[in-house]
Amino acid sequence: MNKRIVVTGMGVVSPNGVGVPAFLHAIQNGVSGVKFIPRYEDLNFSCRLAGMPDFNWDTLKNYVSDVTFHGLKGTNIGYGLAAALDAWADSGMSYETEEPRWETGCVFGNSTADTEAMKNVITRVDDKEAKKLGSRVIEQAMNSGVTSYIAGRLGFGNKVITNSAACATGTQAILMGYEYIKHGYAKRMLVGSAEHVDPYVYGAFDSMRVLSRKFNDRPEQASRPMSLTAGGFIPGSGAGALILEDLDFALQRNARIYAEVLGGSANSGGQRLGGTMTAANSTGVIRCINDALTSSGIHPRQIDLISGHLTATNADRQEIQNWSKALGRSGDDFPLINSLKSMIGHCLSAAGSIESVAAVLQIVHQFVHPNINLEDPNPEITNMVSIYCLPLKMIKKEVNIVAKANFGFGDVNSCIVLSKYK
Amino acid sequence: MTRIEILDELKKVFAPYTTNKEMLNSINDDTDLIRDLKINSANLVDIIIDAEAKYNIEIDYDSADKIINVGTCIDVIMEKLNQNK
């Protein structure tokens, strides 16, 4: 059980950068990926903005065969494939294999199949034309569509799991992959998650009145975590993927090592003690963070940076309080904290994996990315933690340990601890 | 429509589903869809749907079962085209 697990490859499809180099540049420079979506205006949504990747669908031809590409409609699957295969190549391995890779498995999450693509299916069936649906619908309608495409392309022969835990999906996938290697069942796991917020899912969030609606004319300023003017989140789409490996296994093949996963925890607040379907039970959140630290064998004081969940709703204040209580740190003593969502919005199931790629990049390149749109920090937050803990500009500094957490609908929590590899 | 004309048209129908594109130009009646053209058996359904749309015909289950190679595929299409007349 004393195996060490390291990150050896990364891939990302983010609203502010497709591919790791573009994404790194974007997060260092505070580049927003939030855009105005004219169609959302036509649909009479209150919020008309989204974090949308500049993803050229035809590039998928570089990843899968023409036969597979023909008939591929699931946007979440396209994002997931690109991020996963980029991560695989980044870790120095070839796509092709004759034998299944028995030592490698996959935990990759998503929320739901592409509802917009499924709409065509529904229309056909209602028109009594089910016969014309063809063979490619089920594989993309099934929730395991993303993992099936990834695992099939790369020939994974170990456990292949599709996880789903709302906004905690991405960090949960990383944690599950970590635990699986830790227990010795696999040597390598491709982990991550994908999300495509189609108009139907978006519309339902819009109806919940949880989205930002006062910045439709200023897309890049609309996602404002921790600010006084935070008025809801901006839905985002994309995917993030990481290659996790048993350290010894990675060293044997001279893999480049980006960072180490020290440990983590996933739990639920049970929708009790203030927790509900949509709100987190703070006791559960604090336990999750504490358990993650214990699992990682680190003291709260060692944390250099928190990569928060921080969606830009009124839950931000409670989240900061939970971190402060869990770590026993406040005021000037609180670690630096940032929210990638200020740049890309809330990528739901993909949030945890894209934000974890950002966390690893901050460790590798020794910087803390800015919180954009935080000119007006919420005083209820700066009463608890120093304003200097909320960087507005990129800070170049030593970053050894990052705590990354996400909290999701259903009162589910997930927290992982990433470290510089030493 | 002659068999030759249908065969030429079928090359376009098969194209998106074969991983053996080089072989497409030299197909004949004996070319096996799965073995030679390396078409995934699940995709035969898609080929039938595409052919139905292209020739404005309906290929029932029993006729579909007869489609194994290029020759039987042309047989079925010709039979259905004649029924339409």
C-alpha cells in the first residue's frame, strides 16, 4: 500500500484553450473563455453566455478512424476523446497496440449523453422512423459512451469505469484511478471527465435561477467567483484528462513525471445538517477535506494553494469558511486560493479534471493563476481570509502542494491533494 | 438501372464504413462485406439504411439477411427497385 502514484500525461479541451500549451498560456494570462451565444438569446434564456471551447470537430479525424468519425455526434465524447488521447500521447506512448493493455484502465466521467444529439433520435422515433436510427445511437446514448470510445481506441484491458457525481465527477474520477493503482489492481489509469452543456441542460439550469444574468453584454466579466457582484455561474463545456501511473512503473519506462497525487477523499454530506440536493452540508465538506489531508499524510500548514470549487454563487462564502475551518487557517495565514471558473465558467462534470490539469500546471511551472473579475471581493469573504490570499494577477512562486476540491449536486464532495514530485 | 451502375453507386455507400478503402475500387460480386471490406457487422444496418434512402426502397428483415457480399447486395436492391415499378 506504500505505492506512490504520479501524473505522467495531460490533455485538455478548455473554453480558454484547446491543448495544454494554449491552456497554460490562457491561465497564466487570465484569458477568459466565456462567450456570448446568440442562440441562447433566441431561446429566451436569462443567461446567454457559456464557456465554450474553440474546438474544431474535424480534428477528431486525427484521433479516430474515418469509420468511427463518420456518425460520431456526441459532443461530450468528442471532447473526452481529444483530451484523453492528447494525455496519452503527452505521456510518451503510442495509440496503437495489438494486444489489450491489461495493465491500464480508465475512470472517465460525464453527466449525460449529448441531449441535443439525442433530440434527433426522439424526433425520429416519434415520427415512427425508428428503423432509420442505425447502429451508432446506443453507443453514444449510453452514459459509458465516452469511456467506451477512449478505451477502445487505446485498447485498455483493465477496469474501465464511467463515473458520475455531478460537479464532483472530475476529481472523483482522479481519486478512483489513484485508489485503484494504490491497491495494486492496475499500473496505469487514464482518468478525467467531459461535459457538453447543450441547450436543454442549459435551459434547465437557467430555470433554476442559478446562472449569471447581469453580464450578458460583457461575457468575459460574467464569471465572478468570490466577488460582491457574483450573481450565479456560467455553464461551461470541455474535458480534462490525466495519465496516472504507479511511480515504479513510470520510472521503468523513463516517463516524464509532472506531479504526485498524495491522496484524497470522496464523501457525501448525506443531504442532512443543512445539506440538500443542491446545497452542501458544511460538516461533510470539512470532513472530506480533513480526510483528504490525512490520506495524503500532510499538515494543513503545508498547503500552498487551494484550487477551489467557487462557482460564483452565494455558496462561495460558505466554501471559504469550510476551507478555513478544515485547515484551521484564516486571515493572513490562509493559503492562496483561486478559481479557474473565473476564466472558463463552471464545466460541471468536466470542472474537476480541467481544474486539476490547471493545478498540475501550476505545480510544474511554479505559479498561481489569477482570479479574474475579482476587483470587488465580497467583504464577507475578506472578513475571513486576507485579501492577499485571492490573487488578481499571476504570481510566480514556489508551489509544492495544492488541494483541489469540487462539491456537487446530491451533496457529494471530492478532494484530492497534488504535490510537486520530489 | 444495370448491375454495373448499382455497383458503382454502392462504392459510395460503402465508403464511410470500410477500413479497407483501397479495395473499394476493385470490388465485384464476390467481395464479402465483412471479411474483405472489413465492415463492422453492426454497420451493415447503416449500409441498409443508406441504401434505402439512396434508392428510395425498403429493405425488409428477410431481404437484409441475404446481404453477405456485393453480389447479394445488388440482387436485393434490384429486386426492390423492380417491385417499385
